[in-house]
Amino acid sequence: MAFRYLFTILGCLLLHNLYSQNKVNQDKALSIPFDIDKNKTATYEEIRTFYTELDNLSPLVDVNDFGTTDSGQPLQVVVIANDNHFSPEDNRKAGKTLLFINNGIHPGEPDGIDAAMLFAREFVKNPKSSAILKSISIVIIPVYNIDGCINRSSTSRANQNGPEAYGFRANAKNLDLNRDFIKCDSKNAISFNQIFNYWQPDVMIDTHTSNGADYPYTMTLIATQKDKLHPLLSEFMTQNMLPYLYKDMDKKGWEMTPYVFSRGLPDLGIYGFMDTPRYSSGYAALHHTISFMPETHMLKPYKDRVESTLEFLKSTTEYLFMHGTQLAQIRKEVRHLVKNQQTFPLNYTINTQKADSLLFKGYTASYKKSEVSGLERLYYDRNKPWQKVIPYFNHYLPETVIKKPFAYIVPQAYDKIIELMKINGVNMHKLTQDTTLDVEMYLIEKFDTAKNPYEGHYNHSQTEVSTFSTRKKYYKGDYLIYTHQESNRYIVETLEPQATDSWFNWNFFDGILAQKEYFSDYVFEDLAADILNKNPEIRTKLENKKLSDEKFASDGRAQLDFVYKNSPYYEPTHNLYPVARLINP
């Protein structure tokens, strides 16, 4: 009998030692550099290893590689869910809300990278946290800009207080990926578009660190511009979700303020950020996803920036646990309404006549002699804090509004556009035979072009068009895109050339902007005279132009060009936007 008890005790001790050793091994496997040194962020290899170990240790985690990036490496995608709900289909069947977290779009701002690792680890180690997974699943891209994360140094962020070393803002093509969501010049963006549309999240968080003025707040926040969202989603975000997040963060000791986007000192007021579709939150809005960009303050200690980001991730998750079902229902209703929506705003302008009042905490801005130039320089005096109500300009008005056509027709030659449409869930119909259709088309009448390259493009703006109706032949393989679908916002805001981030403005159609045929003056002189003799209406237009424009009247070449452009010899494709609008069924 004594031997039996002895063996039992020894067995228990052995099991206890094994359990203790396993726990030590688990804790060691799941540790990150930030645990040891609060001014350190993980390297790309350490991040990948951490999530791989998390996958090995927990049935709540599923980690896979997807697509590729300009670095040649795939994106790591982490899914945190219970009951093996590791696919969008499983989540939708279970009625779960989906939170999507994107980190390291700017790897020099790595707060979210470390915060997301701490966040994910807590689900594995804390049963209370994992209970949230009954109604929520979480998808994390640990590092989106892998290229920039690998390009590591301690000097590329001169204005930032730590960490000790970090990645670089641009990717391997030297592109800022937070300007690439529509144009997709990078493989990173194409892979992201695919992942995002596969999961179709309810809320997205894209983690950042800010630049700009000095103030006491560690955390500032960019929410999807409310006036761009569908009114139902906008009301849910502004009246319910944002008040909760601000209050909850304050309760946790991380008081937030809206992102400090000012036109001078914050004392004069701050402005709501207009996140067009080139940005992550603007891109998400095209898919009726509420998005947040937490922007921690660059001058605060790295420890505080990581911990405040972690708490923001938790606050958002806790809110979705309580109200995610309501949000999912609103998004479903919005998708149906947008499917039937007839008019769409394309561009917005700030309403400077309408401002909200914002209680803001700041530091007194003063000036002193610069040790570099000897001239006056700005500095913020942290010994002189202030608190006062300032104007918050966060109301935008639609500047351009269009009525959607029954369908768009995209020639098959524009294969990149067609591929991006497919990735973004747009239903398209390929013509099975040559077809002649009555369509409405645009002539590009006016646009400004950037004098310097911006993210690899000399992009256009202030685009103006004229409209005409014509009968045009389309060919087998061209694409018809009906606008009775949930993807209408993506369709309209990319295909309408006047839209801020349209594919026209991003130079996808620059081939139409240059003439391919011209004339020699001495040859065309006789032909032009003959054209004027046979077409008195052209002669009348020419004479009127000479009377109204003195410079034109003294320029023989300009007059020949005028006749040429009003004659059958002028190429019809010059400035003709190739995407047609089918107005009638």
C-alpha cells in the first residue's frame, strides 16, 4: 500500500514538473523583445517565428502564407478563432463579427506590430480573453510592408522617440503602401486587396505613429471620414462606436483625441482627415467597412505607444463583442441599399463654415533663436500646458455627384483594371460576340498634372469631362459591368474619371492624352482651304474664334490646328475616355 502511495506521489510530481517545464517552454517560445526591453521592436524573423509558435501551441490560431510582396516573400496571415472557424464561410455561418488588423504598413512606426503580438498572445494565455471568440474572429497581417521591415536602421525617423531600431517607411519599390490601395503598383497591395476581399471584415484597424505638433496625448485617432460612409454606417460609427472607444480609452488611462491634422498651430483648430481610396481607411470605405487608424504620438516613449495601441485593440474588440451583431446587420442593409443607389458623390470639400467644438489639451507654442540658422524657430513648451475648446472642422460636402449608368463597358485592352475589378468582388460579364451598342462617352476636356512624381505617378487632378452619345462597336472579350451590385462604390470611384483616386487620375489611361497623327503645315494648307470651302460651318467657327481671341488670330499654325481638329482627319480617340457608360438597358 505504501509503495502505491509513493508511486502516486512520484507520478504527480513528475506530471507537475512536466507541466511546469512545458509552461516555461511555452512562455519562452511566446516571448518577444518588447517583454525584455520596452524600447525594442521585433525583427521580421522574430515576428514570423512568434506567430508560427503561436500556431503550434494553440488550437485558436491558424497561420498561413498568402500571395507575395515586392520583397519576394509572402504575407503572413494570422487568424484567431474558436471552433476551427478559420475561413470566412465558417465565420459567416456562425454569425461572427470579423475584426481585421493591419500592421507595419510603415515599418518605421512599429507600435502596432508589437501590440498585435501581445494582443494575440493574450487570447492564447487568458481564458477570459478567448471567451470573446464566441462571437468575434480576428485576422491579423503581422507585417504588411515586409520589404520595409527588413530594411532596418535607427536613423530613418529623425523625429521619433524610439524604438532602438525599426524598419523603413517605403517598400522595396520605394513606394508608400498607404497610397497604393487603388493603383496597386506593388505586389503587396495586390495581395492585400485579395486578402481583404476574401475576409470582407466588419472593422479594420491599420496601426500607425503620427508626425506633427507636440501635445500631451499618446494616442490620436483617424476614423473613416464620416461623410463618405453610407449614412447608416456613419451614424453607427459616430453616435455609438466612437463615443465608446474614446470613453473606454480614457477610463484605461489613455485619453485620445482626433488626429491632429492642422493648418498651423492646433490652437487654431484641427481638421478631419479626408481619407480617399488611396489610403487604407478610404479603401475600406469602398467596401462598407468601418476603419480606424490609431496614430500614437512620435515623441512619447515607445513603451507607452505600444501599450496604448494594445488597449485600443482591446477596446475595439470589446465593443464588437457587445455590438458586432448590430454592425453586421447594418452593413448587410447598406450593401443592399448601395446596390440600388442611383447617385454617388465623387469628390468632397471641407465645410469651413461649420465646426464642432473640441476640448483639446496642448502645449504652449513659442519661438526662440535657432542655433542652426540664427532665425526664429518654433518649439513647444511642455512646462506650459493648456486646455481649451478649439474648432474641429470635420464636415465635408460633396463637390461632384454623378448618376450611375446602367452599366460600364471596359475594353479588354485594360487588363490590369479588369484584374483589379475581379479581385475586389466586382461582377463582370465578358462579351461573347462583337456587339454594337448605343453608349454615352466622356471627352477629357481639362485636367491638371503634377509637376513632380508622386508615388511613381504624375497623377492628374481637377479633371473635367464633356459627354456625348454615340453608337460604338465592342468586341468579343470586352467587359460589361452592371451597376446593380454591392460593389457600386468601388466601381464608380475608380471608373469615373473625375473621382479623386480614379484610375484616370492615376494615369491608367494616359495613352489617350497624346495625338498619334499630325499634319505638315505646307501639305495641310491646301486641304484645310478645301475643307473650309466645303464646310461653311467650320469657317464660321474659325472666324468667330479669330474675333474673340487676338493671340489665336495672329497664329497661323493654331488656325490650321483648329481646322484639323474640326475635320474628319482628326483622330477620334484623342482625349476620348475609353470606358463607356450604357445608359439604357
